[in-house]
Amino acid sequence: MREMDLRRIDLNLLVALEALLDEKNVTRAAQRLGMSQPAASRALGRLRALFSDALLVDGPGGYLLSARAEELRPALRRILAGVGEMLEANVFDPATATGRIRLLMPDLQAAALAPHLLARLAHEAPSLDLDIVAPDKNGFEALEHGDADAMVALIDEAPAGIHRRRLYDEELVTLMRVHHPALAGKLTLDRFLALEHIVVSVTGIGPAPVDEALARMGRTRRVKLRVPNFFAAVEIAARSDLIMTLPSSLARAAADMRRFVSLPPPLDLRTFTMSLAWHARQQDAPRHIWLRRAIVTAATDMSSAIEVGG
């Protein structure tokens, strides 16, 4: 059938055709379709005109299928089954879902949030796998182009087409090893600045929030070491006198290892909000709706664990 013809056809007629051919009776077909008997008769008339064939012909005790109707039935069933499968594909069942989820998330946040997200996946979607990649300056483009499903990051502004929602708030704390000499007295700003610091930086360049706050005060600290990930920083801080200032969710997790003490930094550092971002194209996709809920629930689980442990 030509495309031009499809524009003039009510495809609901194909549903009526299936019922009429199955029932071989207009009254029963009407009951099956939830319509009146006259409406079913009118549908049959339109179908006869559409196919230029009687479709149902008089026979002993009722209607019989015409040769053309017998010919149509297999194709009709395939077409309606295909439409049904296409619509059912819009339903997402995490319990049977397979494939990979790709998230953009900084190392520090991944260390705290990913275990709770993995626990959520294990419970709800055991066959889904997870890729976590550190976001770069092109994170929004990755969402736009479909190279990532979602991003967890500190987001001050988002371009058009990007949706976001708050996940959780973070504050910074200072972490140092148990038995660190600086623990002998109060951690004043001068003593803080006299110590050597570790900074976790994916790029290895640019100021950290602590350095930005110090710059506003006209002060500086010595960053003895920059490392690209949290785990390296933790191991180095546990075996040296270097200290690090990092999100509280991570500091408390590290403190559970009983190798560290966390203290409030001796300067005013703002609380910052971690957000979940995704492209508008994914807004109503059932798979993505489930994913967003899973990430939000994982963030709630993480916050609850911190409160219980802290």
C-alpha cells in the first residue's frame, strides 16, 4: 500500500477487520470491539470499500470469509502483532533488562555514590551493567549526543535541553591520619596553612574550592601533591603527614577505616549541591525514568548511611 494511501486510512479499521474475520459475525465482533452493532456494520462497509472486496460473504448459517479475506488474515495478524510489540517496547522491566548504563561522575562522588547505586541495581536490575566515566568540559554534549545516559556533577548552569534535579548537598571536611602531629592542638587557619596538602584533581590543573576560598582571603596553602583519584589520595594520606580536604561523604567513609580523623576546616567553605543531569530527549523514556529514580534512591541511601555512621 502506498504511503499516500495510509494518510487517508483509519488504522483502527484493521483492528475491526481482525475481529470481523475471527468472529464471522457482526454482532459478536461489535461486542468484542466494545462498539454498537450498527457501528461494526459501518466499519465492515468501509473495509469492503477499502479492499474492494466483500470480505464476509453469505454462507450456510452465517458469514464465510472471501478468498481475499483468507489471503489477508496472515498478514493482518503479523501487522497487528508488530504494532503490539512496538508499543510494548515502551514498557521497561528492570528485572529482565540487559545492557549497560553509562554515567558521567567525578571520582570523588563515584566513590561514595556508586556502591549504593550498584546495590540498587543488584536488587532491581541484576543484568544491567554500569560504566562510570569522569566528566570533562564536554559532559553536556555527551548527554545531548547520547554518549552518556546521565551525569552527576556540581552544576551551576545548564544549557537548553538539559534537565537536572538536586541529588544531595555536600560540605567539605579536612582528613588526616590517626596520630598526625597536628592533632595535638586545635587546627587553626595558620596551622592548617603550615601543613602540606593533597588535592584530588582529574585534570591536575586549576584551583580547588579551598584555594579559591583562601584566595579571597589573600592567603595560600602549599599543595604538595595532586593526584587524579580519591583512592590514591587516601592511601598516601594514611601513610604520610599530608592532609586533604574533601567532601564529607567521602571523609566519613574513609574514617570508617579507622585510619583517619576528620575535622572541620578552619575557614568558611560553602556547601555545594550535587545534581543529576540528563537530556530532555530522555525525559519520558521508561528506562530513563527508572534510572533516575534508582540514582535518586541511591543518593538517599548514601545520605542515610552517613547519618547513621556519623
